[in-house]
Amino acid sequence: MNKETLTITDNRTGKQYEIPVEDGTIRAMDLRQIKTSDDDFGLMSYDPAFTNTASCKSRITFIDGDKGILRYRGYPIEQLAERSTYLEVAYLILHGELPAAAEFEEWTWEITHHTLIHEQIKKFMDGVRYDAHPMGLLIGTVGALSTFYPEAKNIFDAEKRSKQVHRLIAKMPTIAAFAYRHSVGMPYAYPDNDLSYTGNFLNMMFKTTEVKYKPDPVLERALDVLFILHADHEQNCSTSAMRGIGSSQADPYSAVAGAAAALYGPLHGGANEAVLRMLNEISSKANVPAYIKRVKEGEVRLMGFGHRVYKNYDPRARIIKQIADQVFAVTGSNPVLEIALELERIALEDEYFVSRKLYPNVDFYSGIIYQAMGFPVDMFPVLFAIPRTSGWMAQWVEMLNDPDQKIARPRQIYLGYEEREYKP
Ligand code: ACO
């Protein structure tokens, strides 16, 4: 009969060990018993970018990178994008089930009634230079929120924790829009409780002198779908940062600031901004082959291509391409779209990209849509951080309730000097 174990022979000593296999995984601590002598520390595994190490057990998001599958709590992303709303998906991710009508009403009320930020926060935001990158301002401001809600430190009090979850999901769009308006010198536009989550965000971004801002329903829905696609993505860089910081029992505002900082990098949530800058640099369809050549020579990366887990295609990129058509029907096409389509066409036929399984990821087209909707390039990573907040919160709560979790503290392989004498 097959046994759910792994037998390891240590060729250094000739000893054999039998290690349990659970959920297709061995426990790294089971390796520690493998020693060459009594004073040997024991075997460790080396995995610098966590490419094959599970850091947690999770029930939130499932990805099969080879098949191009993404599901939140079991629901395929395609169905959620077609039939759900961002706020409903945020509820699902956090609570594990889709809400009943009354639950959804209460949830929507809570989020809608926590969108205002303390007036003092505005002063904090006013303190940065007019040309501050809105992502830097978002990171700083969300971290500063912890000073306004000291009770957020009570992370094991479920009621207080829910309050911070509501506040964070509700206030991120407000801070994001205020960061934008600060950068363009426009007066802040306050939340409008009559509007949907994304409708209100568009209001806070783009309202000028009209008494009541009316979001375009196509753009409002397109943004909502983009938010659904960005809500969670299991243990990516920023979520690992959220869990890592949260594991020291820091308050959620500090942890979200750290997660957002991880998201900011061009290899993660900053890629959508980098894609647009790349398309602008290429500037015309005729220059695409020369740019592909530079990519293949290792001089530059094709931003918006490749993914650590998707080695077939990114299912979010497919949905985004459909949204692009709907948005462009309202806004007119984005001139860089032609360059993007040509890049994709050449890359998908080219041996370099095919052999490395490099396909467009979620960020390849999202920036082009955001730009057509009127968002400046600087705002793109911010537009990622807003919906990802629900994922960060869900993963954080799951971690706090997981008895297996402790403060995150990896090991190292020390290759430095042995002990040596101090010489004055
Ligand atoms: N352009 C050109 N070559 C690439 C690219 C790219 N975008 N991505 C990977 N490669 C090549 C690498 O050079 C490497 O080639 P080699 O085997 O000849 O050395 C091979 O493909 C494997 O790449 P790795 O860097 O090992 O893949 P990894 O899983 O570490 O990186 C990542 C994944 C960071 C997403 C990478 O593909 C990349 O930098 N892409 C561009 C940035 C981007 O779009 N990031 C957004 C990701 S989606 C998200 O975070 C929401």
C-alpha cells in the first residue's frame, strides 16, 4: 500500500529518515532531525525567493498557474467578473461566503459610512510636495492612520478588528483620490454616499464644479471589474509582506503601509505604470521589433509580461482585454494600444518568450485602460492598492486565526567570517 511519507537517505551518514507528506508538502522542520553529528544544527532548505516554499495554509484564493485558473473562495474569477461587484467580492474574500441580501446591505452601509478621513489627515497629506508620487503619499498616509486609531492594536479583538477592516477598505479610495488631487492642486472632493464604491471613487477623483457628479456607468462598471480582478492573489510579494509584518502583531494600518510599499515596486504592482512608460518609450509600432531585440539581449524586460505562477496565461489579462473594448467605446482608443497589441503579437510568436512561458499578465493592459479613463500614470499602482486592500485584510485575519502561525523569521546560510579578533 502507498504510504504518505518520504524516505530520505543521508549519504553523508548512511542514515535513513521517514518524513510525513501532508497536502503534497513536507514540513521543513522535519528536516532538522537530519544531522551528521550531535552538535550539527540539522538540515535546512534554501529557497531565497520562496519559489517552492508554502508559508501558510489558506482557504482564500486558489491559483493553478499551469492551467491559468484563478478562484476566490472556490468561485472562478470569470464568473465573479461577469456577475458580481467589487464590494460583494471583498465580502466573499473576507468572510468565505457570498453575502445574503441583508448581510450585503449592512456591509455596504459600513463601508460607505467609513469613507471620510479625519481632517487632520488632510493636513498630513498637505505636508508633502506638490509633485509627490501618489503611491508614496498613500503609503505614508495609510501608515499614519494607525496614530488616529490606537485601538487598532487590539488585533485579537474580533469586533475591533472588523472596524479596522471597514475603515481600511473604505478609506483607501479617499486617500488615493486626495493624493491625486493634491498632486494636481485641486481641492479635495468629499465622498458621496449615494454612489457605489467605484462610482464614489470616480467622484472623488474627477468631480470639478458640478453639484452632483454622475459617473459614466460603463466606466464605473469597468473599474469595478478591474477591482474584482485585483482583489486577491494568494501569497504574492505584497501579501507576504502583509502577513510578515502582521506576524509581529503590528496594527493593520502599519501592516497595510508595508504591503503597499511592497506593491509599489516595478516587478509587482508598479508594473502597470512601468508598462505605460515602456509603451511611451517605444512610441510607435515600427519601433517594436527593435525593442523586442533589446529584451532578448537582456538589456530591458518586457514589462507586463511573465509571472511567477502563471506559466500558461494570466486569466485576468483575458478579462481585461474584453473590458478594454467596452471602455474604448466610451473614451475612444488609447494611441498606445496599437503598440501593445503589436508587442503581444510578436512576443507570443517568438521562441524567446514561448520557451520561457512569458505571457501578458494583468498589468499589460490595465494601465492602457486606466489611462483612457483619465487616470494619470502615477496613479496606476494606487489603483492596484485600493482593491488589494480587501485581500490583504482577509489574509491578515486568516493568519491571526491560524494556530500554526508565529512571528515570521526565516533562517539564513551564514557565509561570512569566522570569529576574529578586534584590532584597534
Ligand atoms: N521580459 C523579458 N524576459 C523575462 C521577463 C520579461 N518580462 N520575465 C521573465 N523573463 C525571463 C528571465 O530573464 C528569465 O530568463 P532566463 O531563464 O534566460 O534567465 C526567465 O524569463 C525566467 O524569469 P524569472 O525572472 O526567473 O521569473 P520570475 O518568476 O522570478 O519573475 C516576474 C516573475 C518578476 C513577474 C518577471 O516575469 C518580470 O520581471 N516581469 C516583468 C514585470 C511585471 O510585469 N511584473 C508584474 C507581475 S504581475 C503582478 O505582480 C501583479
